[in-house]
Amino acid sequence: VSLPAVAPGDMARRQQTAAELAGRLKLAVLAQVQEIALRPEFDAEARAAAARALAVLDRETAAKMLSPALTNTAQPMVLRVGIGEALIATDSPQARGQVLVAMKSAPHRVQLRWAQALAANAAGAEAFLQAVEAGNTTPSLLQSRAVKDRLLAAKPADAAARIEKLTQGLAPADLT
């Protein structure tokens, strides 16, 4: 029996590191990053890192290619979270919309992470507040201190009043 030259865990870490470097350095390796991000035989964390790199290298391609995985429950949660954060980071209205749609079916802890990421800038904060106002996202996310603080720091129009109105009548956060 022959052993592989590189342990599978080492290979996954190398792929993840390579994808992170490709995104940070904006290397011309779009096809390779896209392949890692989309192929299920790769490690989920390496795929999430590749998704982040893809979003940096080509945000339109990222929005088109990665969005189906957001709501695919067969995909590992770490990958879905990473893809959502990558799409939010593109600051594309289309990508934000895709994440907001996916929030409906995501677990609460994932919704919190995406809400925090959306609230990091004015456009994302406004889109998130509009989604809550339209009933497309749960207002309980507004009770998170991290989400609320980021929303207020991003300064969407009338943020404090809107948050107050949307959370009125909700049970206190520590009881939910």
C-alpha cells in the first residue's frame, strides 16, 4: 500500500492559503480559484477561501457562480457562510440581494453573521433594514448588539428610529 505524498489535511490547508493569497494579491488565477470554489471534492474551508478570492478578483462572476450555493442545504455550512460573506464584501446590489434572499432559510447564527457583514457599510445597512421592514428578514437580528452598533455606525437614514420601531414588542434578546 502506498501512501500519498501529501496528507489530505495538508493539501486542504495549502489550497486555502493559496486562495487567500490570490485574493489578497489579486493574482491572475481566476480559473483556478473558480475551480476550487465550485468543485465539491475540495475541502469546504478551502472552497470558502476560494469564494472570497473569486469575489475579489471578479465580483460579477462571483455573484453569478456562487449564489446557488447559498441556499443549497447539501453544501457545508462553513462554505455557505463564507460565500455569503464573500458576496456581501463585493458591495454589489445584486449580490446583497442574493444574500438577503438566502437569509430566510439560513440558521439564526448564519443570519447574524450575514447581518453584521451587511451592516458594515451604508448601502448594506440600508438594504438590510429594508429587508427587515419588508418582512423578509427577522427583526430579532436587530437585537444583537453587534448588528445594531454596526447599523448605527453605517448611518442609514433614520436608523435609530427604524430599529426602535422594528424591535418594538419583541421579547428581550436574552430571553429568545
